[in-house]
Amino acid sequence: MNVSNSSFIASTTWVNALAGTWIAIVFVAGTVFNGSTLLVFVREPKLVTENNMLIVAIVGNGLCMCLFGSGPVIVAEFSGHWDIYLGPTTCKADAFIVYFFGLSSLFLHVAIAVHRCLEIKQVLSNHISKQKLMCVLVVCMSAALCLSVSPLLGFGSYGLEAHGTSCGLHWKDRSAGARAFIIINMVFCYSVPILILAICYGLILRTVILF
């Protein structure tokens, strides 16, 4: 092995160790903070008001993502590659977990923005009931579930990401289904949510400044 290759491997090992350490810190911090916040709501149910219901769901998503999605990535980072100790089944499972909880949190953030905008703009004559917000929660989670389970059913695909230590959408899959799934994701999981968030918080900011 020549010196240049040896130096490259040493550099890659150092980067992987640093990344693994960082993800481990995020795992511990995310578990503690999200878990503590969720515990407060469990001990004080009266705090779960209409305005807090969707926030509680986001906190729960964050906790689940830390608990169930971080472990394999940490192992892969410290080992240098996913396939050393883990396999394709674990890859798909981890990608599904991260994608599902991430998407559901995104949709919930959009729902919160719309809810706040309608309240501040006084479009809503009264607070939305918990039952209606529960329906919103179910819709957000169901939409995220449909999108995240699609690659497991053959529409789109999960696979290793470029650096080989984490899994997500298989961007290099050139099949028609995979391309269609990626386009759907770019539209409904990126462009549309950003547009709605920008409009809602722009209207909120304008209302607050004018007020």
C-alpha cells in the first residue's frame, strides 16, 4: 500500500470516528431532551392543550427517531461501512424508520404553521377542538406512512447513501418507479411544505408587525 492510500484510509477512519461520536452525542441528547419533555406531558396531562397536541406528537417522533434510527448508523460510522456489521435488510428498516418519523414531523410542522396562521389572522372564530386536531395528526402520520412504506412495496427504493454509513432513498436507482417516487418527494415533501411554511409565517410576521 502506498503512502497516499494509507493517508486516505487514515483520514477516512478519523472522519468516520468523528461522525460516529457526533451522532452518538445527538442520540443521547435527543433521547434525554425529547424523553424529558414527553415525560412532563405524561405527568401533567392538562398541558396537552389544543395548541400543544401536535407539538407533543413531534416530540414523540423525535424520541422514536433517536431510539430506533440512530443505533445502526453509529455502528456503521465506527466500523467504516454499513455492510461490515449490518446488511441490506437493516438498511431498509433504518431508512424506513428515519424517513417515516422525519416526514411525519415535517407534515406536523406544516399543520402547526397553518393552524397558527389561521388563528392569528382571526380566520378561526374559536379554537379547533382536540378531536379535529387528532384527525389532523392522523392524516399527517398516515401520509408519512404511505410515502415511507412505498419503497418497501416496490414503488421507489431504499439503499445506502453515498458515504456508505447511512441509508435513505436510493437516488441512483434509475427505474421508472424510483424516478417517479423521487419526483413526488421533491414536490410534496420539499417544495410544497416549504411554500406553505413561507406563506404562513410570512403572513404571521406581517400581521404581528402591522399590529
